[in-house]
Amino acid sequence: MPARILIVDDDPVIQKLLTLTLKQTGFELFTANNGAAALAYVDDVKPDLIIVDVEMPEMNGYDLVRKLRQKTATANLPLMMLTSHDTVQEKIKGFEAGADDYMSKPFEPPELQARVRVLLRRAAAPVPEAKQISGKVIAVFSLRGGVGVSTLAANLAASFGQIWGCSTGLIDLVFASGQSALMLNLPLRKTWADLAPVPLADLDGELVEKALLPHASGTFVLAAPNRPEQGELLTSEKVTRVINVLKERYHYLVLDLPHDFSATTLASLDLADEIILVLAPELASLHAAACALDVFDTLNYPRRAIRLVLNWTFERRGLARKEIEDALQRLIEVVIPFVPDAFVLAINRGTPPVLDVPPTPLGALFEDFAYYLSKAEHQQTPPPTPTPTWQRVAARLQQRQQKRT
Ligand SMILES: Nc1ncnc2c1ncn2[C@@H]1O[C@H](COP(=O)(O)OP(=O)(O)O)[C@@H](O)[C@H]1O
Ligand SMILES: [Mg+2]
């Protein structure tokens, strides 16, 4: 059955434009001219998703979204807001009212279609049940700051969700100044601070899950506290407990780690199935990577579980890949090029490059790396309903294999 989408907009031209764009994708469309009509109409239409214009007479879009969230029938429905002002304040207002995603006018039809598909897929994904899953934990780490740890963590987390169509956890362990939520444009309604005062024994899956911020890509973020002192109550025992509890609920957990070997960092690294060690092509970063590798050896972490990523956070005159590999006696597995605009734009918009529509070469790099890090059981059997991202990754993989033969 095609998904049913209700459009609420007072402008007949926009109504028509949205209807045409989404009909092309095979959805069934319904329209309402204002908030009151929409509220009366939802019980008949039973939509799978609602698109709400912000500026409407009488009841504006924020008020309508708030009211929809209070109704049982629409409390958990995907809601997208549509506005002509593309400011961060407006976005935050929309998310706080309860919207799941946000599109500005004028919109690009393919982007709208893609976002609607993502929202619908996330809503249709079965809620993970406790004890069913054994999630793969991927820690992203560097002893030196500013080398792209948080950037890589956010892009990897979003990639897993897009490739496998499953929910993914992104856990920000940078308690002093974490930015994972910011990278995905999520207001800090809930953070680690909500879990800090809870006694260890009470930290169960249901409670921990309530502290996560959902993102339209299928990524669920456990954000760093608003204020650094709130992180002080977070012991390594609590961190271990939270990661273990979430492992049972998410196929992939990506840890954005601080640049230190604090007790909570070590507890997190201990739980990681793989550690991505990030470095930039300069001496201080190389030194930090060598120190980290020494510590990993001392801790008896298996070498094959540690993967080196070289990230060009600056433009030129960096150390050569070979020089770094020789110095560290290890191979670099992935090189991220210097792409200034993509990352600055990404942070301003709150969408990691891997979610860009249309897809970019940079996004492809993150997708391919996430695929490479995916669980063997996932890689071995193609998904029953492959996502567009999985199809892209598989096509590139095939191309590379053909080139080799
Ligand atoms: N390949 C790259 N090209 C250009 N800028 C980058 C690249 N990787 C990261 N950056 C930028 O470098 C800064 C630091 O990245 P971030 O992920 O916050 O690092 P960390 O978490 O290691 O401190 C950010 O402003 C980010 O946008
Ligand atoms: Mg960071």
C-alpha cells in the first residue's frame, strides 16, 4: 500500500507543487488548508507522514505540530516542517515543537523525496527489542584534538543507518564540550546529564533510550551534557553500563571519544570492537598517534581491531602517507581529503556530508568505509529490501572488483 501523506499549507501553489513532487514517488497525497482542518482530517486520512507549513493564518505550523504531538494518533508520526526562512532559530523552534525534519522553500524535488523516504523508513523500522541484538561498537579516537574525530563519528553513524536501514547509536563521550548533537542539528533536549544522577542499578534499556535524541537519518544521539560539570558524575561504571545496554538495542554504536585516556575513555575503548585512530598529516598528530598505539599495545588490544584514518584537515605541505606508515609501522586504511566547504557547510546546516542530496564523492568515502566496518553477517547477505545507499555502495564495490580483474 502506498504511504499516505497529508500536506498542510494555505498556499494552493505550494500544495500543488508538493503533491506533484511526491506523487511521482508513488505516494498517496491529501491536503488541508489550515491547522484546524488538518486536526479534524487526520482521523479520516490516517496519514503515514504530515508536512506542515510554518506560516499559516490562525494556527501557525509550530502550534499545529505541538497539537499533533498531543493526539494519540499522531503522537509518533513523522512530521516535517516547511518554511521560507532558513534560520537556525527557526529550525530549533520546529524541533522543539516536535518536528522530525525540516525543509526550506524553495525546495529541490529530489531532496524532498529523499527526506520523506528516510522519515517513512525510520517510522516503519521495527523498534529494536532488548536482548535481541549484539551491536558492533566502533570507537573513533585521537589523542590530539581537531583532527576530525567528531566529524568521522557523525558521518559513520549516519552511514550505518543509511546502508542497513537500521537505527544507529552515536554516543558523545566528550563530556566537557561534545558536539555530536550540534553536527546533526539536534537541540539538547536530553543529554548524558539526564543519566548522571541515576543509580547504576537503575540504568536499564528503557531509561537509557529515553535520553537519546532521534535524527531523521536513523541516528540516535546520546549527547554530551550542556554544562561540563554535569559530566563529572558520570563514572566509568555508568559509561560501561550505558554502552552495554545500548549494544542490545542497536546494530551499530559509534563512540565519539575525547582526546585523553581518562577513566571513561578507557572504559569505552575496552568495549569497542574496532578502534578508528584518526590523525592529520603533521608531526604533533603523528606523535599523538604513536603514543595512542603504544597504549593500545600495553592494554593488549588486538592490532587488527585498530584502523588508521588519515584526515587532511589542512590543505598542503602535510607528511606523506608513506612517511606516516613507516613511522608508525602500520598501514593507513582510509585517507580523507581536505574539503573545507563541505564541512563548514555541513556544520552550518547540521547535516553531515554523507547525507547530502545528491550524493557527493566525500559522502561515498564515508559510506564505503562504514560498509567496510559493518558486521560480517550484514555484508554476507544482501538486505531483503536494499536501501538506495546500499545499492550505491554495492555498485561501487562491484566496479572496484571489475577493475581488479
Ligand atoms: N577533511 C577535512 N577537510 C576540511 N576540514 C575538516 C576535515 N575534517 C575535519 N575538518 C574540520 O576540522 C575541524 C575539527 O573537526 P572535529 O571533527 O571537530 O575534530 P575533533 O573531534 O577531532 O576535535 C572541524 O571544523 C571540521 O569541520
Ligand atoms: Mg570532537
